[in-house]
Amino acid sequence: MSQDMPPLSALRAFEATARLGSVTAAAGELHVTHGAVSRQLRSLDEHFGTPLFTKAGRGIRLTHQGEQLQRGVGDAFSRLRESCAELKRSSEEGPFVLNCPGSLLARWFIPRLERLHRELPDIRLQVGDSDSELDPRHSEAGATLLFSEPPYPAELGVIELAPENICAVARPDQAERFDSQDPATIFTRPLLHTRSRPQAWPQWAQAHGLDEARLAQAVEAGQGFDHLYYLIEGALAGLGVAIAPRLLVKDDLASGRLIAPWGSVETSGRLCLLLPHYVSHRRGEQLAAWLQRELNP
Amino acid sequence: MSQDMPPLSALRAFEATARLGSVTAAAGELHVTHGAVSRQLRSLDEHFGTPLFTKAGRGIRLTHQGEQLQRGVGDAFSRLRESCAELKRSSEEGPFVLNCPGSLLARWFIPRLERLHRELPDIRLQVGDSDSELDPRHSEAGATLLFSEPPYPAELGVIELAPENICAVARPDQAERFDSQDPATIFTRPLLHTRSRPQAWPQWAQAHGLDEARLAQAVEAGQGFDHLYYLIEGALAGLGVAIAPRLLVKDDLASGRLIAPWGSVETSGRLCLLLPHYVSHRRGEQLAAWLQRELNP
DNA sequence: ATAAAGTGTGACTCCAGCTCACATGTTTGT
DNA sequence: ACAAACATGTGAGCTGGAGTCACACTTTAT
């Protein structure tokens, strides 16, 4: 690759000067003084070993070599400007991609999407399932919604939206088995679980002062699922007691499709919105604000 | 004109990284550290508000937006490189334009061109008459050969090649009218002159201690010419005595076509080669050295 | 396990490129 | 003929953007 390119800033100065036919005008466009442009042009002359402009009256005029250079360089800069403008536009007006775990997407976000679109019509959100790419650093998304807990990696812009409350839920037809004053009555039913959150049940047991060994036994007896989403479906199907973030079963509790006999426990986890440093501020913050409102009425 | 272009150096870093698929490789090509490239890329992410690369394994991969940008930017940079290389080539290998006054060109340079081409075969000199554009700042030439005198404008690279000697010349058939011991015998013939060098005769008269008034009268009597070249032709035609730089009549004196009864007078003028600051050193200095040799044997 | 390769980033440094002020040359209006 | 406005070139001096260095972290290979 030919490695003797002149400084790019000098080429930009040349392009503007050649296009506008004036050093001063170019300086205006580039928001620098005419002296700065004049130096850049001189450095180009030296680089190419040939004059690009000559004086003409009180202004300047392209030399033959200058015209030759102008053809290619003018094209190249148009192309550059066009590409950058296009990307900028598609980044500002194109869909804003928000990734979040499938369970959160299905059980909390999708039911609220219509309201989101109504209240933030210009955000053109595109939601995606992030279970395949757990690490937001590998994702192309503009933002990621997920449960996490401190300490957060410093390079990610983490906004804590709400504390995570987990609760044990079951179908209402099993209500009589459970005593809301006695957490141990939970052991009358199998404990549904998922491999992706092995600490969920132990955490709950500790908060309610239950014996870990007996808990492990009950977990053993319950069905395992690959995914939190299916876990909750298991509870709805009456297979046993599921453990889930309160957020995901909020609507089911309100409608009476599920019950949470022992309330919910706040964990050290938080529902977080990850806005990478580079993300467009306007839309990212609009979204964060909307989520805050929606989560903390 | 859309004025929110990212820094060009960042775009160059992006282009190299996208093309080579590696930050480190791009850093190598740009002769900087990988850290420098990494920062540039980050600044681009921030400018566009969208990620251009994601991590992939231990390397990186273009995102969708990155690919979009790469198409245009890659093209633009190819174009830029191509244009610059083309101009550089035509400036280094193309003809080297030397301008000089028509009289010098015709009466001194052209007879020596063949030797120049033989001794400096790769210089591909193109000589032009500069009488229309006297000021080298308005010319497109790579170099200018001309008579000038100090002080020289600072911004021009002036190389003094030889002192200017002027002499009064006439046709040999008029030799008996002139006494080489008595300059006043010059007034036996009309004094040919040119408007472009009104000070030539007075200078000569002063050097030989002649009366200015009588000189003015003799000049009045002589034919005037537009151009030094025709002035010498006038002397060759026997119209009177011409005044000219010794260099221009050197060959005619040697061959006996002209005589210079009173020798020559050194003036404060110098034959100079003007090499603008930007000119390719190699060829400019080769030419200067050859001229030095040719003028001062 | 251990090494090697690749990328990201905090802290610091430095010089490329800018501004300022002035000089010089050109055009235009009166 | 003169002055004023316009345009570019340049010496001196300053500053912030861009680079280096060193280290951390992750992934791949041996």
C-alpha cells in the first residue's frame, strides 16, 4: 500500500479551497483562520513537490496539477461526506435496537410496547432477544436491558432502574397448601428451577430462614427448565412453585393467574439499562426515563 | 454543506482497521500503537452514536453499521490514495518546467540544450518563455531563470548563479570607428535600446565616465525595441551599438559576429535560478549544479 | 497450567496545527 | 491619485488533540 499520503487535514483544506476558489472562504467553512489553511496548502505543495495554486489577481487559481488533484480528491471527499451523513442519519433515525432477556421481553416488555410506542413515537424501538449473546460487549445493540448486580464493569454506562425482587409463585388453586406465615409450607410442592439462576432458591431460603439441605431436596424434586420463561409457564401449568423476579409475574399476580404467598424479597441485583458510551444521548435517555417511570409508578 | 464530519484521522484509522480486520494490523500500517487506533475508533463510535465494531473472539468484527460505513469510506480512501499517487508520480517523473526570458532562452539556452539533455537525461526539462508572466509567483513553472538583483523576496528560493556583465556590442565592420581606449567614440554610432531595461545605458555610461546628457541624446537617436532579443538582432544587422548581458552575446563574440570594443562591466545584477520552496529537491539541485558548471567553466 | 495474541484504558507527554498580528499585493470606489 | 477593502503569506508563540507507555482483561493455542 502506497504509504506516502499527505496529511489528511491538508487534503481537506485543499479540497475546500479548490471547491470554493478562495483560501478565506475555505477557512470559514473549516472554522479556522485563513492562515491555518494557507499553511496546510503550503505543506501540500512541499509534499507533492509542485505548486497546486498560483496567485491570480488578489485571489488564487488552481494550477494544472491542482486541477488534476482536485478531480480525484473532490470525488473522494464527496463520497466521504455522503457516507458519514448516511450513517449518521440511519443511526439517528433508524431503529434503536434494545436487547433484553427473552423472559423479560415476553412477560413484561411486550405487553407494554404499545404504550411505549404511543408515548415515545419517534424512538422506533426494535427489541431483540439477547439470550444468545449475553455479553453486551459482543452485541450490536444500542442498549441492553438486563438483571445484574454491582460492581459493574466501568466501561459500560450502567443505569440502575429498579431493585430486583424475587418471589415464589404458584397457581391460585394451590393456595390452601401454603401458610403465608410459615415459609416452610412451600415444601408441600416441588420447586421448579432453572440452571441459569442456580442461586435463586438458596437466596430465597436464606431470606426466609429455611434449612438449605431440605431446600436442595425439594429443588431436586422439581422440574428443571432451560429458561426462566418456561419456568414461569411451569408454575402457570400447576407443576409446582417457581421462583422469579417480581417484575416478570407482576401482571399475572394482578390478574390472579398466579399468587405469591410469601411476598417478595429484595436482592442485591438490579434491573439495569446498559447504554454504551457511544450511544446517542437523546434516545438513550428518553428510553431510560420512560423505563424509570414505568417501573416506579 | 453537512458540517459534522468526524475527524479525518479517525476515519483513516477506521478504514485501515476495517480493511485489515485488526486494530493491531491497522496500527502497524499507520505507524502508531494499537492504543492510538483504539482511541480513534472509540471517538468514531461516539460521533456516530453507534458501535462500528464488536468484539469477536480475541479480535473484532464489523457491525452492520460498520459495514455500511466501510463501503463508502473504503472507496473514498482508495480514490484519495490513487489521486495522490498519480500526482506524485507525474510531479516526479513528468516534465520539469523551467521558465526563462525569451532572449536568454534563444541566445544562450537553446544552443546548450542538447548538452543538457545528454548530461542530465532524466530531467526531462521543458523550457518556456516567461516574458508574459514576469512574476514567478504567478507562474506554474517548477523553476525560473532570470536576471535579478538583491534584495530578493524572502519566500523565493533564490540561487545566484553568476554576476551579470553587460557590454556594448556592434558588428565587426564598424570596428574602426571605435577606440577601445576612448569610450566616447561610441557616440559615432546610434545607441540601440529597449524599454524593458532603461537603466542599461546610463549604467554603462557611468562606469565609463561619460556625460549623461550626451548619452541620452545618442540613445534618442537609436532605434528602440520591445525586446532584448530584437535589440541584439539590431546590432547584428549593423543598426548601431547594442547593450546586452555578456551571456547573451557570448557565442557571437566568440565566433566574431559581434565585437565588444570596451569589454564588459559587472553590474549589481545576478543571473538567478528561482526554486520555489516546494520544488522537488533532486531535480532542482541537479539543474542548479549543471547551470553553475556551464556558467563558470 | 502457561504462554501468546489481541484489545481497552488511565496517566502523562509533546508537537502539529492553530491563532494572532503584521506585511504585502490587488482591486475598487471616489 | 488616493484610500479603503479585500485577499494571501508568514514569524512567533501557545495549546489541546493525538500519541506513547504500561497495565488489565479476555480468548486461543500449546
